[in-house]
Amino acid sequence: MKRFVFCLILVIFPLLLLAQDMLIIGKVLDKKDASPIQSANVFIKGTKRGTSTNQDGFFLLRLPEVEECTLVVSVVGYKRKEIKLESVLDQWVDCLLDEESLFLDEIVIFPGENPAHALMKRVRENKFRNAPQNHMISSVVNKKSDFCLFNVSQKSLQRKLFRSLLNGSLLASDSTYFLPLYHSNEVFENDSLVNREEKSLDVLGGEQFRELMANYVPDINFYSNNISLLGRSFVSPLSNSGKVYYKYYLVDSLTCEGRKSYMVKFIPKNSKDLVFVGEMKIDSLTAALQSISVKISSMSNINFVNNMELNHLFERVNDSLYYYSKKDELISFQLDGLKGKNNQKTSVLLQRSQKYDNHLQQSQNQESVNFPLFETDSLVVSAIDSLNKTRLQKAAKVIVDLGLHGYVPAWKFDIGPLINTYRYNRLEGSRLQFGIRTNEKMMKHFTVGGFVGYGFRDKHWIKHQFNEKDKLLYGQEDRRWKYGLEFQTRFGENYAHTLSFFCSENVEQYGKRRFEFVDENMVGDVNNFISSIGWNFEDNFFRVRNATFRYKYERRNFSLRLQTEYEHLLRNHLVDYTVGGKSIGRDYVMHANASIYARIGFNQRYIDGFFHRFYLSNNLPVIHLKTTYGYYDTSVSKGSYGKLALFLKHSFSLLGGDFTYYARGSYVIGKVPWFLLDVMPEASSFFISENNFSLTMPMEFVSDIYGMCGFTYNTKGLIFNWIPGVKRLNLREIISLQMAYGSVLNPRHQQVLDFPVNYGMSSFNKVPYMEASIGISNIFKILTVESVWRLTHRTDDFWQNWGVRLRLCLGM
């Protein structure tokens, strides 16, 4: 009979005989009673070629002729079996499987024990085996995403300010209006994009919307211990520490297709924790999820979100595996001050739906499933087109561009960076600046621009020598004007390559010149309007004439920059260049250098602007490396030097809060003028600047070998969430600690230039400098107040050992 079936198949499929392929036909049986086994997985080891048995236990598998291969047969309830096959054109394989009990052990309930806890223990023990991400499934996924302004009342749209939005509004079923902002339909096959149709508001392009959603609302996996959403970390109901955060209740059981399922409900132990409320259905045989539906607690310590609903449905693709069938996700962000129907607040609504068509171990010879796109809603697309023509949308785009990239578009030009418009320092006094460049509307691949600045009391001070009295006197020359020019071009796929040239005569600050590691998203000078809101009595300002040529190469996780620059650093009445107490023979020091800078990120997402990349927050490490070779000429001495620098930063979720640590180090090779030594970054302000020290003087410590590290932990409200009354304010604790240490290995630096005595430049004296702070964050959702202490070097007379500092932070 077996041979007859084999010959019959060869007759029915003559084309298979003509092909130069190896044909494997066989049957999978129970070794004990020879009964056929249905839905057994049969595949070639080390490949994706596979199939499954039919109801009679038969399978057919075709693959290119090979010298030898291994056939693997597996199914739940039986031991996995491997069969070595030798090279033949066709062959029959009988496979007898031994039983192996994979059923859950009997759940024994003791008096007073919650039966749901025993069940959840089994679920956690089998998480790795059941997680869909750990299985190779041939699947076609249809994903639909919508981002809209929801629950807008007709009365609001009739106001003069919003009347232009009426043509772009759509009527909802409850007689309120919604304004679509982004709409997309996507098809993925085996994680590869097959087709995409999308439409977005011009405030951000479609790619930027996708980057934002992928970064802050990534694909959700409830089998993980923690779920990253909106930049916060939620504890999964299936987490290994779930009993700490959840109460579980076994509420029902039912039998379907001969298998029992359990219904478990869960609620948070503390409503302020970042956890969920919901229920899940669990398969008794595999302890796998069959469905899960969750919401966030209305009291959760998370900003701006008033509703979040996540519903995941799984389907059984064989006896041992449940895979995704459908995902429906909704997040609603409330807008204070705007109300719709029934006095409900207007919200920004994110909806995402994913439908799956799954094929377990699908043979590569089988044709792909033709699963068409969702039909694009023409009304939504038309509405977005109408909104893109309104003045209000164009005004919103200006605000977004300003926040992300620092410029305000004006016809075919960009005005900015706006943060440089006003500043104050001791050398210039108050300063006004106007900057402009061409934008994409004029040239997509090229921009030219510049700035003009005016300092109201800036003067160029010149030291004159009077031989008859051997006395030094100061003269002055008016040099209040500053200027700068830029030329940039970009080319290649996705504008990966950029060539730039900059030249300027400007005022900068010693010790704050080259902190590109600290705030890479900043547009504009380190000295700007925000940095002016501080103590404003630093003397370490100087005038510099600079010319820079730069090449930049950028990919998703990597950035490379090659740069050369030439500059004159001019002295003034605040700082002088002397050697052995005598002034150098000219008015400036010449400095030139060439550097290689690399940025390495992991799964890094960003928003590309016009010649500017804005990096989104990331829960993976970011590494910066820089090497520099330079040359200087003071007229008294000349020399060359080398410099190595490293910066590492990593932010991740810890117990629902945000933990950030960083480390920085540098090493100067050779003797250099004092302004090329490394200094500790300091804030010099009432505001805390990330990765900067708050209580140090500018250039208080100098080193040629230097290292610093620190951490900041912004909690979810570990204490405040348990205090009645206070917990309604959604306050969070914040603590930080940072330290630095360095030394001057080469004592000959002062042979190049004398260290300025008015800066208090000193060494660490074999004791690391340390600062610690503790404070309250999320005040009014934007403000942090911290108390900061110097833990070491507390005997220095010229600065304070304690202070109160502020931090502005807008986040979830």
C-alpha cells in the first residue's frame, strides 16, 4: 500500500519528475499504535524549507538535490526526531515518534493560595517557548495607522482662528469632528515591506511620523518583562516580577476544540505605577496567550495620556504554537483647554491595527499569499490635503521646525538659529544677531547663508609698549561687529554625504568650545540666549577668527565627520597671552587642527531636517569617538599635539523610571597652550545642563588626562506615589551623582603660555571632584527643582558648596 501511494503521487505530479529536485514523501506515525500524526512540522535542518503533515499524516517536501541533509520532525506531545538523508532523486520516509508529555503539571492549590498565581507561574516558565518572536513563521501582515485630532466640537471650528480647518474635518459617528493628521496602509511579508500608501500633514513628513511612532510606540510584546511605550517602561502582566505589581484573579475556564482555556483578570497593586488593568485568556496545554486586552490605570503617573487600550489576539497555527492574529492599539493624548461634545476634552488619537495571515514553516516553493492592502480611505486623504493648505497648518510647521531644527522658514529662506538672536556676556555686553540661509524651496542640495551680530560694548583692546618708562598701557579699537558665512552641499542616497565650509569672526568662551558630545541636537552656538540666563560674570570670553572645512557621512546607526580648521584666537582686556609674565609679541595665537569624529548608535532613530539630524531618545548606548592632530603658533613658541576623546551615554528604564549614565575621557599628547587642555564642563547657570557640573567655576580644573562619569535616576514616584493627596500631583523623585578626575602629566604646558590667574585654574590634587543632587521632578509636568552639593573640594573660597538648580524637561 505504501509503495502504491508513492507511485500514485509520482503519476499525479509528473512535473516534479522533470525538475532536477529531490522529492521527499513520507508519513509521520505514532510509534505506540501506528496512528497518523496531523500538523507535525517537517523541515530541513538549517533552512527555512518545510511543510506540515495532513490529517492522514502524509507530507511532501521538494528541495534542490544535495549530497546529504537532515530532516527534522517535531510536534507537541512527541519527542523531536532527526533523520539523515543521503543524495537520491526521490525517496520515501517513514517517521515513528515517541510520546513526550508536555502537558502542564497539575496545579495544586493549598488553602489560602490564589489559584491564579500557580497558573501565572506556569505562564512565566513557558514564556520563551511561547513568544511569537522566537519562532520562524511565514506571515503576511497588514498594518493600518491613523493619527488624528479627535472630539473637536463644531463650535470650536466655527471660531475665526480655526475656521479654515472646517474643509479638512470629518464627521464622526457621535456628531463631533476629527481632523486627520497622518494615515497609512502597509503590507509586510516576512518582515519585508511589500507596499505602502500614506498621507501626512506637512508639519512632519510621512517618514518623520513613522520614525516617531516606531521610537515611542514600537511593536508591543507582552511576553517581555517590560514594555517600552511613549519613552516610559510599563511592567508587563507576564513579567517575572508581576506579583510585585499586579493582583491576579482566575475568573473562568472553558473548553473549546478539546482544549481548556483559563480567563485571568489583573489589576495594579498601586494605581500610580506604570502597569495595566485588563484580562487575558491562557491555553491550558501550552500556557500560551490566546488573547490579552489591557488599559492603563486612570491614575497612572504618566503625563498627557488619558487613555490607552491594547488588544492582542492569537491564533493556533499548530498544536504547540499560538501566533499573532490581530493587534488593535489605541492611545489618546489629552489637550488641556480644548473641549468637545459633552464637555469632554479634545484629544490627539493614535490608532494602529495589524492583521496577520500566518503560514507555519511554509515551503519556499509555494507561492506567496496574495493579501491585498486595506482600501485607502479617500476621504481621509482628501481631508489631509485640505488641511495642508491652511495657514494654521503652516504656522504649526514653523513652530515644529523651530523646536527641532532651530530655524523659522520665510519664503525661500530660513531665519536663525533663533536661539542666537540675543545673548549676554562680559566681553560684549548685550548682543543682537541676525542669521539667514537658503532653504529647500530654493535649492534642495545646497544652502548658503550667514549671520551678522553686534555687541553693544565690545571693543578690541590692544596693549602698547612705552619704551621710555618700560610700562604697558591699554588702548582700544571699536570692534563691535561680528559676522559669519556658510556654504553646504549634500548628495548621495538619502543625502548621506555633506560637504560644508564655514568662516566667521565671533566671540566664544574658553572651556565650552568643543562639547559636541554633550548636546548633539543643539542648533546654534554654545553661547546663546539660554546660556545667558546665569551668573554672567565669567571672564573666559575671547574673539576668534575661524575657517572650517567639513565632510560628513551619516547612516542610521553611524555618523563620520572629517574636519579641518584654521583660527586666530585674539586676546582682550579680560584675558591676555603671556609667557613668563611678559606679553607675547602679537595680538593673537594661531591654531589649526584636523580631526576624525565618529558617532555609533544602536537601533538609532532620528528626524532629518535641512542639513540637520535630530536624534530621538534611545534605550541603547551611544558612543562618540574623536581623534585630533593640531598645530599652534604663539609667536614665542610653536608646536604640534594630539588628542583622543571618548564619550559614552546610555539611558534605559529602571523600575518604571529613567536611568541615564555616562562616561567621558580625554588625553592630550604633547605640550599645548592652556586653552587646549581639557576642562570640566560646567553649567554657570540657575539651570542644570545635562552632563555638566552645577557648582564649579568656569575652567576651575584643568587636565591633559581626564575622565568623568555620572548617573541620573528619574523615578516613577517611588515615594510620592504612596503618599495620600500628594500622589495625585504625579511628582517624581530625581537623584544624580557625578565625579571627575584628571591630572597634568606634562608640566611644560606653562612654557607655552602662562595660565590665567583670574580663572582659578588648578589641578585636582589627587582627590576626585564629586557632586550629588536630589530633587523633585515633573512639577507642572515641565519643571524639576534639585538641591546640589559639592562632596569634595569644599574649601575653595571662590565658589559655593551648595545650591538650588532648576531643570526644564517636557516628557511623558
